[in-house]
Amino acid sequence: MSGEYRSRAERKQAAKQPKQKKKKKRKANSLLKTIALSLMLLIIIGLVGGIATFAYFVKGTPPLDEAKIKDPLSSTVYDMNGHKIAELSANGQKRTYVSYSDIPKVLENAVLATEDARFYQHHGVDFIRLGGAVLANVKEGFGAEGGSTITQQVVKLSFLSSEKTLKRKSQELWLALRLEQKYSKHEILEMYLNKIYYSNSIYGVAKAAEFYFGKTNLKDLTLPEAALLAGLPQSPNNYNPYEHPEAAKKRRDVVLSLMAKHGFITKEEAEKAKKVPISSMLVDRKKNSGTASLPYDSFIDEVIREVTDQANVNVYEDGLKIYTTLDPNAQDYVEDLLNSNELFTKKKDLQSSIALIDTKTGEIRALGGGRDPENVTFGFNYAIQPVGQPGSTIKPILDYGPAIEYLKWSTAHQLVDEPYQYSDGTPIKNWNGSYEGAMTMRTALAKSRNIPALKAFQAVGRERAKQFANKLGMGFDTVYESYSIGGLEKGVSPLQMAGAYSAFGNNGVYIKPHAVTKIVFPDNTEMNLTPKPKTAMKDYTAYMITDMLKSVVQSGTGTLANVPGLHIAGKTGTTNYDKDTARKYGLSSSAVPDSWFVGYTPNYTAAVWTGFSKRSSTADLSTYEQKLPRLLFKKVIAHVDKGGKDFPMPNSVEKLPIKKGSNPPKLASKYTPASEITYECFIKGTEPTETAKDEPPAAPANLQAVYDAATDAISLSWKYDNGSNGDMAFEVRIKNDKGESSVIPTSDSSLTINHPTPGAVYTFEVYAVSKDGQIRSNPAVATVNVPGNEQEEPNGNNNNNGNNGNGNNNGIPGNNGNNGNGNNNGSPGNNGNNGNGNNNNSGNDGSGNSGNNNNGTGGNTENGGSGGQNNNGGSSGGSTPPTTQNTSPNNSTQTH
């Protein structure tokens, strides 16, 4: 039975197995069908949605108007108040239009390899390239990479804004497809090369070839020249070969590599072309006379640079409304100042420039691009282009700012100015060849000492110094020790320096200097060009640098730039020629090619440069000419700044009185002379806790108090040696036993008390006191008795008139007294003295002040004897003038 049962069960189980497998298979197939249908549905929905969205975006696309390609629209420029100041028109441009037949193959290949290698294969949109761009944008965010063809770029330059939005991109695709239907590839390429911007206010490849290479025939272009022109449009100003030769070379070499990659040239040809120096390709830079005269052309030059850099548009053809930060009043003043003969000498090739910006916003208010423009629009703009090394104006940026930021140095930090060397053993010297020993960081900056600056740079380290400087817009690839005192390989522009310094005055926040706030396109879409604020440093770093730079203006090298009533911080800077250049032009080793002043108030920041347009045997600034930046800064700031509050000290900073010369710094004590106190800034939590152990100043010596009966006056005199106590004054405290008192300040070492109160005992305390009243010595003390009025009884024949008459007591200011009648009537045998007062002064030869009130009787006549008590009775019947004695132990006059 059991075996039968098993076989029957097995048969049932075997019968069930195939049925279960079929059921699972049917379920799996059903799931796959569901997924497939869902995916198909999603794809269909996506396609329908995409088409609908594309159709919606395209609905508002501007028409393909041929007039906009052939007849461009002018742009209008507005000042900070919204008033029109200029119109930029293509009609004012002297252009050289070239047809496709004038474009050499080497230039066409360079452009295609760089911008659109599949130009002749697509129909306006390169979907393969677009797909790669889409993937990049998904990974890195929208706008990370562009997939625009040359056709799309023509559309963008002619009809659309440069916004990176889906709507604008959809419209661009649609118009590109339509443009390809209407025009040939050669016509589209011709449009592109005649529209594109090449920096220096130059549009069109023909004008660019003439400007950079001096070639009026494009077919004369060499391979490296064609590659340079093909690479410029990506970022025209950043790849400008005159201003950024290294960046221009890198970009040119990238183009050459792309040409080899796409088979337009061989690798050997590319490598050979890469070896051609950029400088050897360029002709001498010329002023651009290709536009009609414009007002404020130095400022508008910057406007064009910003708009073309950020919006990639043609300001002469795209019909823009450009809103700027220009202050016409400031701009007029700057231009008049630079072109007047009020300050400038007539030295050959002498040049100067000014960049004025708002400290809080970074908005450019005025740009003085140079002197004597010679009626040429857009000449070399010395305000926005590198003009020379910055000299000592770099020290807050590369040396002392980083030292506070990263090392938390106080302004009292000690540095030793001594014979010193760079790390490679090269000696470094100060500007005057001398050394001044230990000094605070504040003093080192105020006096512009080079050796302390290098030591600060070395303490911080190159990388952190570079990091700090680049947050202020300096753009250093690397820094060297020589940079610490301004020995940069490349020059800097006044606008760049103004932007860096403004961050110190703006609580550590850097806002890139800018001339444009927004642009409005013909379709009324707007593009905001205002840079975002960036925190470049801690607020304590900004304030402490500012506080030190105020010392530069108040007592250091920058005093000529000071404007009474304004809170100004700033730094001077001068440069020297290297030995080879000086030798080449026959100049001395101390010749100065550049002089700077960069300064700021809470409202404005200005950088002023003075130098030369070219090197020559006369390109050496005289002592007076080196002062020009300070004098120009003073005039500009006084004109535009109406004053206001000082730079606010943040809570992170403590400003404390410090004993001069103390290392580490010690707090000044209440006895530290004012001349030995300096106020220094510390980051909160790093303040000194130890107080200087100063002794109180010495008390006045040899104090003498003498009453003169003939003049009825007390004469005080003393001696005092200021020594290390600085310039001390004195305070005389007077009181008497009549309850009268007064305090008399004086800077003399003597004092006269006229008409003291008769019979009064005077006590004098003389203190040495600092001019600010904060420090005082122990007192020197002296006392003196003033005789009283005496009268004898009428009992005898000895009528001896004492002090007769009524007198005014002027001994203490404001107290008038009456001496009364002084008749001393002595009777025979009763010679006495009606004396007032209880002052018994031991006297020599009977001299003394009024003694005790003794009414002498006959037989009791007491004559004041030497060394005895002076009871002024006896036969004389009168009074003896009082004096002060400093020799007798019994003398009541005291000195301390």
C-alpha cells in the first residue's frame, strides 16, 4: 500500500508541475508587456509634451527679418540717474565688410575647427553636438556647455538675447533651421565673420586682422594668425593678445590642436605654429579711430567690454538699452582734471589715469583713461588696462592683509627692519637704503618699509597670500617673494586696484567694479549684469587694514592725500626699473617709472596712477611728479565726497592703549606718558593682558614759596625735568586756613599770588600733569604765612603806626580782604603787639611773621631773638616782613 500511495502521489505531483510553470510564464509575459506599454506611453507623452512645449516657446519667436541682418539697430547708454548719455551705432563704425570669396581657407578651417566642425553636414542644428551638450548640462547644470552651431550664433547675434533659457534656445533652434533654408552655407559663414567681436571695440574679421597684424588682405594671414583670430571670439577681452598674451597663446594653441584633430592641418604643422611667439605676430598697438566721437569714451569703453563679455552681443547692432553706473558730474571733473595744466608738468609722454568707484557697491562712478586724447575715441584706456607694477600699494593685499586674516596678527605686531635677503640669497633694501630696527606692523606700513613687508609675506606663505589676493580680484596664477613689495611680472590696472581696496572699506566684502547694472533687449527682456557680493576676508581684517591705512594718510607717506573732515585710508606706491631696462635707456638705478595712490573713504574708492606712455631716456618721474597721484586723489575725493560717518569698528576688534616698544605688546598703565602710548587693534580674544610697569612721573623739585611785603605777593617757583615723561604741564592747588582754595593750571615753572589774605597760612601743592590730564605726579608741597594787620593799645607815648590803611587782599583769586588799620599803641613799659595769627616762625635776627597775640606789659618786653619765638613786642612796635626758609629745621615751609 505504501509503495502504491507513493507512486500515486508522485503521479499527481508530476501532473501538477507543468501547469505551475505555464502559469508563471504567463505572469512574466504580462509584466513585460505592461512595462513596455508604459514606456511607450511615457515616450509618446514626452514627445507630445516636448513638441507642445517647443511649439509654445517658438510661438513668440521674432520673425526672420533680413533687415536686422543687413540694417542693425543702435544701442542707447544711460547714466546712473537714467538719463541718456550716448548712442552706439554701427553707422559710426568704420568697417571692412568681406565676402566669402575674400576669406582664405586657413581662416575658414580655423573657425570651423573651433566653432562648428560639422558646419557643412548639418542643417542649422547639429543634433550630435547638441546631444553631448545636453548630457553635460544634465551632469553639471543648465548652461554648462553650449552646442550652438555657427548658424545659431548668427541668429543669436541678430535676433535674440544671450540668455541660457529653454525658451531662448528653442527659438534659436527654430530660427537657425529657417535661416539655413533661406541662405547658403557660404552666406551664413560670411555673416558670422563680419558680425563677430574681436575686443578693442572691433567687429568683423577684416578689421581685426588689420588691427592686430597690420594686414588689410585676409589672404595674407598665416596659420598662427588665423588660429589666434579664430580663438578670440570665445572670450574677446580675456584673450586680447595685447593685454593677456599668455592666455591668448594658450587659446591659439588649443585652436591649432583642434585643427589637427579634425584633419585640417597635420600635427607637425600645429606644433610648428605653436612655437611662434605672440609678440612677434602683433604690430604696435594703435588707437582705434574707427568710431565717431563719443562723450565719456573712457567710461563707455568699459561699458562695451562688460556687455560683450557677459551678454555676448553686438552693442552697435542689437538695439540694446544699457543702464550704467556713471556719475556725469564726477566724470566731467576727472576728465577736466587730467587734461588741465594745473598740476601736470610738460614732460614728454607723461600720462595719468583715475578709477573712481563706490566703496559699498563697486559701481564705477568715473574713469579717467588718460591725458590728451587727441580727439581719438577709444584710445589706450589707462584706467582699465594694465599700466605697470603696483609698488607698495600691493602690501595690504599680499602681506599685511593675509597676516591678519590667517595669523591673527595685531597692528602692534613687531617686525624688525634690518639687513635681510630673499630666500634665494638676493639682498632686499628699503627705498632709502636705511634700516630702522624693531617697529610695529602699523609703523612699517605707514613708512612703507620693504623688509617688514617681505617678512610678513614669508610668515603667511605664498599660497595663502595668493588665495587672499585673488579673492580681491588680482587674478594671480602664482606669486613670488618679489611680489611682496610690488615686483609683479605683469602690470595692474587702476580699476583693478580700486576694486581690491574697496573691499577693505566695505567690511571685507568684495564686489567686482562694474559700469553696467542691466541691459534691456528689443523684446523687452532684461539681463542683470550686477556682480554678486563675495566675502573676501574677515571683518576684523578689513577694519585693521583700514585703521593702519588711516595712519598712512595721517602721519605716514600719504599725508598729501589727506582731506580735512573726511575719513581717508590709503597707500602710496612707487616702482623702479630693472637693471637691464635702466641701462637700455640710460637711466639711473633709482629712476621711477610709476607712482600710485590708492585710497578710500566709507563712500568712495579711487586709484590714481602716474607714469609714461612709453619707455625713454626721459621716462623718470621727478620728486614732484611722484606726488601727483596723491594730489589728484585729494582733489577728486574732496570734489565728490561730502563726508559722513567713520568706518565702523566691528565687534570682533578691540582697540587698546599700548605701551610703545613693548614686545609682546603691553597695556599702557595709568602712569604711562602720553608720548609713550599708541592705540592698536587686536582681534577679540588675542588682546594683551599684561600691563606695563611704569612709575608715576617725578614730582616737581625745589619748590619755593616766598612772600614779598613790598609787592604784597607770594612767589612760587620750582624745577622739573621732563625726561622720558614727555611734555608735562603743571597744576597748582592753593588753600589757606581761612577756608579759601583754588586750582591753577600752568605750563610755566613759576607762579605769583598777588595780595594774599593777611594773616592767612597758605599751603601750595604742585603736581606735574600730562597734557591729557590722565597722568599726574605726587605733589611738591610748601607753606607760607602772610602777616596780619597789627594795632597797639593807646596806653603810652610810643605811637608806632604799623600797617596803616585799608588794603585789598588779592592773595586768592576772588577773595578780597581788608587789612584794616595797623596802629600799634604801646604804653611805657607795656610794649606789646596786637598781632593776629598763631604762626610762630623761628626767625633769625628776630625776623618772622606775626607772632602770638601778646599784649606786653612793663618789664615784659620780649624781643624776638635769633632762633627764638618771634613775639613781635618790645620797643619796635612794628611788624617784620615774612619769608620762607628751607634751611632751618623749625621752618614751616616744606617741599616734597
